[in-house]
Amino acid sequence: MSFPLLTATAALPAIGAIATAAVPAARRTAAKWLALTVSLATLVLAGIVFARFEPGGERYQLTESHAWIKDFGVRYELGVDGIGVALLALTALLIPFVILAGWHDADPSPSSQLRSSRGGPNETNPYHWRPTQGFFALILMVEAMVVLSFVATDVFLFYILFEAMLIPMYFLIGGFGDRAHAGSDENAAAQRSYAAVKFLLYNLAGGLIMLAAVIGLYVVAGSFSLSEIAEARADGSLDMATSTERWLFLGFFFAFAVKAPLWPLHTWLPNAMGEATTPVAVLITAVVDKVGTFAMLRFCLQLFPEASKWATPVIIVLALISIVYGALLAVGQRDIKRLIAYASISHFGFIVLGIFAMTSQGQSGATLYMVNHGLSTAALMLVAGFLITRRGSRLIADYGGVQKVAPVLAGTFLIGGLATLSLPGLAPFVSEFLVLVGVFSAYPVAGVVATVGIVLAALYVLVLYQRTMTGPVREGIGGMPDLKVRELAVALPLIALLIFLGVFPKPLTEVVNPAVQHTMQDVQKKDPQPEVEAAK
Amino acid sequence: MENLIALLVAAPLLGAAVLLCGGRRLDRAGHWIGTVLAAASFVIGAVLFTDMLGRGAEDRALHQHLYSWIPVEGFQADVAFQLDQLSMTFVLLITGVGTLIHIYSIGYMEHDERRRRFFGYLNLFLAAMLILVIADNYLLLYVGWEGVGLASYLLIGFWQHKPSAATAAKKAFLVNRVGDMGLSIAIMLMFTTFGTFAFGPVLEATGDTSEGKLTAIGLMLLLAACGKSAQVPLQSWLGDAMEGPTPVSALIHAATMVTAGVYLIVRSGAIFNGAPDAQLAVVVVGAVTLLFGAIVGCAKDDIKKALAGSTMSQIGYMILAAGLGPIGYVFAIMHLVTHGFFKAGLFLGAGSVMHGMNDEVDMRKYGGLRKFMPVTFLTFGLGYLAIIGFPGLSGFFSKDMIIEAAFAKGGTEGWILGSVTLLGAAITAFYMTRVMLLTFFGEKRWQPDAEGHEPHPHESPKSMTIPMIVLAFGSVFAGGFFSIGDRFVHWLEPVTGHDHGHAPVSATTVTAATMVVLVIGVAVAWVMYGRKPVPVVAPRGSLLTRAARRDLLQDDFNHVVLVRGGEHLTRSLVYVDHTLVDGVVNGTAASMGGLSGRLRKLQNGYARSYAVSMFGGAAVLIAATLLMRAV
Amino acid sequence: MSATAVHSLWTMAGEVTSAAPGDRFTAPTIEYAQLAPVLIVIGAAVLGILVEAFVPRRARYTTQVFLTVVAIAAAFAAVVGLAADGYATKNAQIAAMGAVAVDGPALFLQGTILLVSMVSVFTFAERRLDPASHGNRVDSFAAQAGSVPGSDGEKAAVKAGFTTTEVFPLALFSVAGMLVFPAANDLLTLFIALEVFSLPLYLLCAVARRKRLMSQEAAVKYFLLGAFSSAFLLFGIALLYGYAGTVSYAGIGDVVDGSVQQIDPALAGTMGNDALLLIGAAMILMGLLFKVGAVPFHMWTPDVYQGAPTPVTGFMAAATKVAAFGALLRLLYVVLPGLTWDLRPVMWGVAIVTMLGGAIVAITQTDIKRLLAYSSIAHAGFILAGVIAASPEGISSVLFYLAVYSFVTVGAFAVVTLVRDAGGEATHLSKWAGLGRRSPLTAAVFAVFLLSFAGIPLTSGFSGKFAVFKAAADGGASGLVVVGVISSAIAAFFYIRVIVLMFFSEPKADGPTVAVPSPLTMTTIAVGVAVTLVLGLAPQYFLDLASQAGVFVR
Amino acid sequence: MNPVNYLYLAALLFTIGASGVLIRRNAIVVFMCVELMLNACNLTLVAFSRMHGNLDGQIIAFFTMVVAAAEVVIGLAIIVSLFRSRHSASVDDASLMKL
């Protein structure tokens, strides 16, 4: 029994979260630094995992397995495959930036300090309201759960995390709203808790339907362990009735489609991302939502290959709708963050499309897409956040001519935007093109439709840039300070990564490819042969 | 030797990186760094060229494989360069003209505090353009393709504080994106057809697949070309692109980038050869654009817009030639190169004029400038003669060849194309003469501007005139140099192949015809603008003129159909998303609440009603149990 | 006392013999050891009465609390001892001439009931929450239940520092009844046990210190409806007796599944008459469903939960459900297994309407206690799903769920007692706004309980729900699982609403204060949280316990 | 005489009692109706006991009386206190808590 590396990677932030939450109210800054250090340490551990992972080796590596709840046939089983390790790395990588970007987002606003200093209740109880500690503790808690869910190879364990991570996210969204809101404080609070509740209920509903499917799976398969079920399927000892498999598949897929989010289950995302502070918005779209698409790849395809193939046409259509619809709505938005949210919906459409194209390129592309979208959205959203905190408004109309006063900010914003419209040379291009090729080779029409997304992406990104950054300097913009060191420390590394992975994606592809081949075997699909070879 | 190829790109790329990341401390040295690195790239190109000449015609192509870019199961995308005669031609053109324009910009942008960034963008453009032309596969070409798009976006919108500039930049990028869509679909088609998208394998395997596939690929490539080369129906962006600084217009929107489409088609010759229908489409596009651009060029009073129209039309020639297949490829490229010289020269001239006229662009406010700016007048004049195809100058040779090739296409098609090209030549002569007359001849027509500054026309500094002179040389001699003994043909033949076709009319006849239409064009122009003084305010003009001023209403069409339609679509979708998609969910929640509210009423607080419900429950329970047994 | 004994006596008396009856008389045997838990509690209760009679007022409170806690602890020890002697598994048996079963489910449930009562009694004994009046610490019970609210008598009683220490013996009696209820092995015992634990509860509802009118109203409603339902139960018993000629579970069971062949022709009219059986069974079911608060027999729940003194509510909500479900299980599995297929559809119906009804009506509640009442109804529905599973797995899952649910409930109501304003407990939801800002810890604890109710993973609520649904699905009741899932989604909505209220909305200026309780209540809450988390993260041990205990003796 | 008739009578009484509970307002009367129902039960039990020829039913009847007595004690206690604080024994007046 070697050192439980994966457990450690998940446990560290969890412990860190508790520690952060325990920091006394007065020592706010200490809590921030603690959280940052923990996240960095986690990054190191993740790095070790990435290094220890052998692309050519077993499907699941660094496995751990302990009995947990015998009666439910549940084991604490961990193991990481190429896809998992990539997303694990992404998560561990993004969290420090999220923390850094949110450095001041949870400082108690003057009003709330006033409140806590006011007499009455607070004298009677020894515990003070500690938003800052809570904020960073929750972020770390989310990280812990997400990391664990990426390496869980037991369906039940995964489900538990899938559901449990909603709670900290919920508090992050509802508890720490964006200061830059339209309207009064009460109004903002109302919108915020509406968004939080919407987020929670959507995902909870999805999760509960998945719960039914999970139970059903157990009734059918008698086990929750991916490997066991896979074996049982292989040696034919487990053959689900077609209808059963389809129902179970739908149960799982629904939950993941809500999380992803796929049209028409997407409406929670714009609210959540709009109302949450930008770091949290990044956390939602760049990290947590990835669990949904990841789970489609890992669970839907692995557990229910036949049903997956059966559902493919519908899902492809939904994905295409998401792509075009999301992009069009992004064009129509007046609120920077909502715009980015809809853009993300469009991108998730691409990811789902790639997954269900069921070709090597499609799935590799989808996996890379998850990573790259994480990076690009983080870059764009966080810089947008810096912009918004400066002006105190999310409305595009309130901006204009920023590049004149804050060229660096504008520049980073533009690069983030170009990444979002997947400009060649930046990481997202690689994944987007892979997805397109993968889809096209299986479903040419779908491939063509999807390419429309490219044009629309250019539209909403450039419109956003033009309206906010170019033109004459609007009032309220003049004298806007350029990016500070902390903010540069967030933006530049992300941009560097985007460029590096755009020029040299090999480190990712080589870990992802084998995993994708496994999935292809699970669904018993072969890549379509090129016509010329086929002819020969 | 092949290891040098990467350096071609590396030099300007380095420049871009340094200048854009360098920050203010580089402001003073920035333009020099940029220029030097551009020049360095040119030198490398020259070295490679001499080395290439040293080798036999067949083994001149060099190949450099850097690394495997996107290794995915069944999908190989490499970062690899290929330098054959075709690429080499472009490398020299790009780096050469590029360097000149760098030098020119030193003077032109002198008073712009963001000059460093300007040079950064220029270098970025050079790098992207070089990638485009020396890539050895379509995906890498695509990188360059979008790279130049980005550079063009940044440079058109360089004066971002002007909303018009920002809009023009956005428009250019978007229209290009539409073209890029075509390119990416073409690449996908290649992948599904040939399992690869490297030039070599694809172009060799064209024989193994159906004509339908090739046609599809060809049409998609054509779409891409239309986007990049401003061909109908995607030409609308080029005119607005003139919002950019003039050196940009000269380099990107005249000499190099806009010709990328021609390069793409010529490079993919094998595919088009296999797909006559696609070729026909190309030819048609070329012919239409040729006339379209020419007509627009006639109506514009903005000197740069007029030149833009001319560019469009000249590229129309090239596309048309490329569409003719092996007969035309070489001449397309040849015209491309000569056009690179004289059109760049013309733009620099125009820039120099504006420089002297407080950035006034309306030709009707020029007049009689030849006295004030002799050098500019001279170089501009030579460029003018070259473009209208004055015998002995570059344009004469290259354009003449295309017209011949068009006739040589044979059949009615040949006749039609031939006459279109001739007509184009006539119109070219007309609008260029018009530009010439309005700008340099006649009386001075400029007045003090709003602030009352009387513009003081003056010759531009050396840094600007020297490049103009050099380019003038090119526009005078390049054509002849290429044509003597079919040098250019032999140079490119190994790559593009060549076939003389059979002209229904002799070359001399064609030349003669060209001369005739040329004279007519010039004459008409002189009659209209040379004899009588030109009104400062443009007359209303004929219906055609007014249409032409509005780019033949094509923009209005775009605005009404695409922009307006799009706005309505998005707005209605936003509404749908809010009311329908979201409404369903909120509706369920609300109805749930309503139901709850109604059920609550049952809990009316009266013990007796509770007892009733219990009694009823009991009754139902009993009834149901009995019923179960009964059935 | 058992009916069968009497029966034999009668038959012998029927013979014509000249022998002296005395030596033929076989005295009933009572296994005191095995009944120890019940006997201890009843004994303590009786003692408690005496204490009320003879111990001076000042000392009563301490004495009573001490006595009660010791008694419950001892009883629990006895239960553990019995379980250790294997009464839960291998030598489970019928005690007291067939009146009481000592087997796994009985012991498990008795243990649960005792522990829950223990923590509830702590909340009964809490005297730090209300400000002291006239220098006397006061608990949540009326100074003098008899005195008219607002009357001089009441004032005098308060001034004199009276307290209703009778609640402790009452609670003990009730506990005793609850201990017997799930163990009852014949219908008579069932009925008696029911009354024994119900009657004290009626009283306990009536003795609140604050809001006495509501308290009394709750008592009246509970009492009348309770009596009404027990009348039905009794009639059902009568019918079953008429059907089988006996009231012992085993005997009835035999007749139901037809293992008794020879039927006295004289009785052919009644004996084995299915109409009697079905109607009787339905009526008894109704009696039990009333106690578990299943729709449509639930309507007393919200009013009583709201009106009763909160500690009592907690005790009632938790312990009653445990006992009643225990009895329900035994009835269905021992007496009416032959009837499963007749009752199933009905039970399905009840389970579905209970799950949905509880969840839906709860959405619009504005009083925290009523909210919890409706949530308890919804939970009754979930448990019913497990009951219907009709498999050993089903039994153990229900046992587990009951254990989980009862502790969370007691904890939740304990928290409710802490949030107070001038008028006593501030139970209106609007008062809870921004509690998370005022006292994060209290709010957090309550949030944990709510999340457990909502069945969010990593809480005991999830383990329980999963166990029950899994059993149901295994038992072929997938439909119930789906409904359950849907209603959980609905239920999530109002639990979340409370959390939103506590954490995301601004505190009101005149908001309630959170009283700092004595170690007693703290223990109650701490136990609740501990159980919630432990059973959420590592439920295996208790699942084993439940599954071992999952077999009924016949 | 056929003992089954007693059952019919019992059923009748039970129904009367139940409907009384549903109809009458006065808590005392309601309570008496409950008692009536209990008596109906007793009658049933005794009747069956007779038919089966064993005593269980009668024994239970005794127990029921005891329980009923206990119920009366508690019930009256509650109802009386309610009456004293409200000066009304109507179950409908006691409807503070609803919805």
C-alpha cells in the first residue's frame, strides 16, 4: 500500500478549508495567505500526480481502494486516468488564481462592519461573522470535492461528491455577491439569493434524478465500482435490458446535462455567473461545470455504451442548439458577465458535441476543450472582473475607450477574448478544431453547423471588446488605473499557458489519447476511415 | 540550409514579442528594432533564394519539420515548413515590401505616441504572413491565415479611439471569419477524404477521389479566398479597412495579405484541376470582382478608397487567372508580384500626399500637387503607368498575359472572360487616370479646415520617399524582368505546372486590343476631369455613380439583412430565453407554490374537519382494500 | 396479562369434573428479565408520581431529572444487555405468555427510543433559556398547568416559582408505552401500549409556559383526534379478533395465511371471513398511520407540533414515529404477510400522497415548527416506501432511517428552542432572517440539520434515504423511488428557503436573540450533529446493527 | 338469537359515534361520541367472544373500559382547562392554529 497520493491531493485543501475557517475574525489577511499557500501546495501535489502518471500504463493509476459502506456496496475507490489527470491539473492550477483574483472580494463591506459592530446579538454570542475566512474556506472545500470527484472510480462516491459540492458553491454564490450590481442593495441581495437558489435547485433536481438512476444501477449491477461493472459487462455476467440501460442512462445524463449546462437546462448559469463574484463565476464555469462534461465521458459512455449510442442523435442536436443559441444570446447581452456565461454555454455545446461524436479526435478534443475553456474563460472572466471592480458596473454600456487609459488591461482582455473565439496559436483553437474534425468525420452536417459557432464567437467577443475598450473615453473611465501587480500575477500566467498549450499541446494530448482510446473501446466505436484509404 | 526557414518567421515574431511586451522603455528604439528584424528576415530570405537558385529546378523545394503539433489518434498536425519556388516568391515579396514599408512608417508614424506598438503589430503581421506562405500543411496555413487576420484587425483599428476605425477592424475580422469557416470546412473535408491535410499527400492523392469531393473542397477554399482577398461576395470589408494607417493599407491591403487568397488557390491547383465546376466558380468570382472593384474605384473621391477598389479589381484579375488552371497560375502570381510593387507604391504615394495635406483624403480637395511634391508625383506616376499597363512597365506584361490566358481558355467561356478582362483594363485606365488628374493636375482646390489651418503641401521626409522610389523601380522593371525569356514561367513551372493553351487570337492582337481600350479609358477620364475644373463638392452623379459610391449597395444589403436581421434575431432569442425556457421552470415553481397555497387551505384549524379527513381516509382505505380483494 | 392464559382457563372450566380447580390452574409465566427495560421505566414513572407527592417542591426538579435520566439510562443498559445475550438475533423469543416479543426490531427500536427520550428529557430540563422570573429559573412548562392563562392564580403560581415537574413522570409513562408498542405481540397489548404512550402526550402538549392557549388547543385537537383514531383501531382489533378468534399476532397470522384448517362450523360465518379481515386490517392500519402522521391522517400534526411546548414537540416527533413505525412493521410482517398483495396498492397510495402532500404544503409554511411538522410528514412518506419494500432489507432500512431521523428531529427542535424574542420562542420564519450573520454557529448547526432532512450527501439523512429507496427499488417499488426523488426535490426547496433566510438576507433590527443554553440542550444538539455527521460519513456499523436486527420473531 | 345481530348493532353504534364526532361542536359531546364508539367496539368484542366461545374478547372489553376511564380523566382535564381559559367548550372556537 503506497502513499495515498490522490487522497492527499483532495484532503489537503479540505483540511486547509477547515484551518482557514478557523482563523480568528481579526486575522483576515492571514486567512487569505493561508488559503493561497494551501492551494499552491495542492498544485504541487497535483503536479506530482501528473508527473507520476504514465500515459502508456494502466487505465486507472495511483489507485486506492478501501471498504466503506458494505450495505450499499460502496467502496472508497480512487484512480486517475488521462482525462481525470488533465482536469485534476486544471483545477489545482486555477484555484490559486481564483483565490488571488478574489483577494478583496470578501472583505466585509463598510456597511456589514457597521452591522457587526452594532450592539445587541453579537455581544451575546462569542462567534463573529467572518465572511473572508468563509469565502476562502468554501473555495478550498469546493476544490477538494472537485478533485476527489475527478478521481473517484466508484459511482456512489462520485455521486456523493457531485451532490455535496453544490452546498459550498451555493454559499459562495449566494453569500458573496458581486459588489458591482445594478440597483439597490436589497435588490441585489434578492437577485443573488434567487440566483443561488436557482443554481442549487436545478442541480439538486438533476442530482436527485441521478440518485434514482444510481439506485437503479445498483439494483441491476449489484455494484458501484466502475471496474467491477466493466468486468461484469465484459464477461457477459451483466447484461442490462435495453430499456433499463436507456432509463439509467437518461437519469445520469440529465444530471450531467444540467451541470454542463446543455440547452435547454442552461438558464441557471447566466444568473449564477452574473450575480456571483467573478472568481466564483470562474469557479462555476471553469471548474465545477467541468465535472458534468467529465462525468458524461467517464460514466455515461462507460456504463451505458449502447444507450449512449442510442441517444447520440438527440444529444448532438441539443449540443448544436447550445452552440448557436448560446452564441446568439451572448451577442444579445448587455451585461459583461452574462455575456461570458452564454459564451460558456456555447462552448459547453462544443464539448458535449465532441464527446458524443464518439471519434478519437472528437473526444480528445472535448477533453482538451475542457482544460482550454477553463483557462480561457478564467483569463477573460477574471480580467473582466478587474475591469468591473474598477468601474463598479457590469453593464457594457458603461464602458468605452478603456484601452486608452488602461492599455495592459485592455490587452489582456483582448487576448482572453481571442482565446475565447479560439484564435489559432492559442490553446482553445487546438481543441475546437479537434472537436470539429471529430464531429465532421462522423456527422458532416453537424460539423458544418458547428463551424457557424466560430463566426458567432468572433462576433460576440469583438463586439464586447469594441464597446468596452475602444472608441472615445467615456466618463467614469478616465483615470482608471491599469492592472496592479496582483492582477498581473493572475492574468499573465494564464495567458502564457494559453499560448504555450496553443503552440505545444503535446503534454496534454499524450496523457489524454490513451484514455480516449479506452473510452472508444468501451463504446466499441472505430474512427471512420478516410475515403482514400477506404478505397485502397 | 533548411534550418534557416524557421528563422524567417522567428525574426519578426521575436520583434513582435519584444515590442508588445517590452513596455514604454522601448518607445524610443522600438521602430528601429522592428525595422531591423524585418530586414533580417528579408536577408535570410535572400540567402535562401540564392541558395535555391544554386540548385536544379526539380530539387529546389526545401522542407523543415519542427515538431509534431497536435498528435491525436489518426490525426497528424505538424509544425513543418516547405519552401519551394512559389513560397520563395512570396517570402521575397513579403519581406522585401514589408521592410520598405517599415522604413516608410518610421517617418509616417513619427508623431504617434503608440508607434512602438504599431511596429510590433507590423512584425506580427510579417510573421503570420510568412507562416501562411511557408506552411507545409493546410492547418498551419490556417494559423497564418487567421494570424494575418488578427494583425490586420489590430492595424485597421490601430486608431481605436476613432469609432469608425474600431468598427472597420471588427468588420474586417468578421467577414474574414466567414471565409475562414470555408477554410476550416475544406480542411475537415480533406481530413475525411485523404486522412491528412499536408500539401504533399493531399495534392498527390487528388486522383484517388471523386470529382464531387474535390469540387466541394474547391468551393470551400474559394470561400476562404473570397474572405481574405476581398472578392465578391465578401469584399465589403476592404473599403472600410482604409481606416487604418496608410502604410498598413499599402502592405496588408494592397501588396500582401489580400493576395493570400490567390496563393491558396494556386497552391491548391491540383484540387481545382480536378474540379472544373469549382474552377468555373473561381473564374466567375474573379471576373465579377474585377468589374465590381473597378466600378467602385471610379466613383470614390477618397483617394485610399479609390485605390482599394482598384486593389479589389486587380486581385479579381489574379483570381480569374488562377481559375483558368495551369494556363493562368503563373500569370496570377506574376501579376500578384508586380501589383505588389506598384500598388504598394501607389498607396505610399497616397500616404505621402495625405501626410502633406493634414491627412485630407478627399481628392476633390487636392489638385495641382505635382508642383509641391515632385518625388511623390514621380513615383506615383510611374505606379500609375504600371497599373494601367503602359507598354514596357510591369503591369503591361502581367496583365497582358492574363488577358491572353483568358482568351486562351477557349470556347465562349474564353471569349467572355477575355472581353471582361479587356473591359476591366479600360475601366482601370479610366479610374487611375481620374485619380492622377484629381490629385496632381488641375488647380489647387484645398481650403483652410475647421480650425482655419491652411494645409501646406510639402514633400515627405527621406524615410518615406526612399521606399517609394524603390517600389517605383520595381513597378517599372519587374514585369519586363520576369517576362524576358519567360523567366517567371520557368521559375514557377515545377510547382504550379504550366500549359500554353491555344489562343483563338494571336498575342499581338490581344496586346493591340489592350492598347486601344487603354487609350479609350485614359481619354474618357481626361475629357471628364482633365479639361474642365473639378467641383470641390461631388455632383450628384448618375444612378450608377451613386450606387458605386455606396459600394454598389452591397453594404446596405449587408446592413439590412445581416446586421438588422441579426439584431432582431438575438433580441427575440433573449426574450425567448427569458420567457419561454426560463419561464417554464419558474412557472413550475410558481404553480407548485400555488398548489401548496391551495392545499394549505385544507388545514383550516377545525378539529372536526380533520376528523372528516381521517374518516374519509379510513373509508377509502377500507374500500380500496376490499376492492383489491374483489378484483 | 395475556388472553391465551385466560382462554385455557375457560376451556377447562367448561369440562364437568369434580377435581378441585386449584391444582389445574397454571399460573402465567412472566420473563421479568426480558421485560426489564419496560419495567424499569414504568417503575421509575411510578416513583416519579410518589416524588411529586412527597418530595418538597424545591427539591422536586432535581430529583425528577435525576430519577428520569437514571431510569432511562438503566433501561438502555438493560436493552443493550438483552441484545448482548443474543435476544436480538439467535434466541429472540416471545415473552409474557405471547404478549410481548423480544427480538431484533423490538430491541433496536427500544434502544433508539430510549436514547432519543434521553436527549429529549435534557431539553425538558433546560432552565436557562427563559429569563428567570422572580429569581426562579424556569423551563418551558407552565408554572401551574391548571391555572387559567393570564389569571391571578397563574401569576401567583409563577411568583411562587411553581414548576410542572410532573412532565418527567408523564414522559416516562409515555416512554414505557413506546417501548412496548413496537414489541407488542398481540392486539390487546398493542392497544394498551398505544394508549399508555398517547395519554401522557396529550397532557404534555397542554402544559406550555408561553402561548398557553395554543398549547391547550393543540392538546384538545390531539386528544380528540387521537381518541377518535384509537376507537377505529380498537374496532379493527375487534374485527380481527372476530375473524381469527384470537388476538395474538401469530394466531391471526396463521389464519390469514390459511395454515389453520379445521374451522368450527359454528363459526364458519365469521372465522376466516375475509371481509372482517380486510376491514379490520384497514382500520388498524389507519390507527397506526394516524400515529406516524401519514396523509390523510396527518392533519393533527402541524397544529399539535406548533402548539405543544417545543421540547415536547421534539420528543413527540421523534419517539412517536419510531414506536409507531415499529408497530406498523411488526403488524405488516407478522400478522398480515398473507395480505401483502391486498394492502400493497393502498400502502402505495398512502406513501405517495404522504410524500408529495407533506413536501408540497410545506413550501408555503411561515412557521418553523409547522414547517418541520410538514417535513416530518414527508419523511413519514419516505419511511413508508421502505416499509412497503416487504423484505428484510426493507425492515433494516426502516430501522436505520428511524434512528437517523429521530436524532436529527430532536436536535432541530432543540435549536428552535434557542431562538427567542420577548414573546418566547420566535418561531415565525421572518424572525429567522439573517440569523447566520448574528450567530453563525447556531445557524450553521440548524443548516446541517436541514441539509440532513433534505438528504444531501455526507449527512445521515442521505444515508437513510438511500437505504430506504434502495430497499424499495429492490422490492420492486421503483415507482415509489421516483416519486420519492421528486418529492425530495420539492422538499429541498423549502429547506433551502430557510437556509437562504438565515444566511443571505439582512438581519432585522428587532430580530430575535439566540439564548446560550445550559450543557443539557447543548448535549442534545451536539448529539444530533454528531449522529448526523457520523451516520452520514460512516454509517456501516449502524447499518450492520440494523440489518442484524431486521428479523421478526413469530 | 343470532349473535350476528349484535354486530350489526355495534356497527350502527360505531357509525353514530363517528358521525357525532364529525358533527357536534361541543368538545364534551364529541368526547362522548368517542366513548360511544369505544362501547361499540366492546359490544363487538363481547359478541365475537361469545361466537368463538373464548373469553379473549370479554377480557379485552374489560381492558377497554379501563382505558376509556383513563381517557375520560385526561380528556376532561384538558377540555375543562380549555373551557376555563376560553369560557367555551366548542372545538370550533379552538382554531388559533391553521394553514
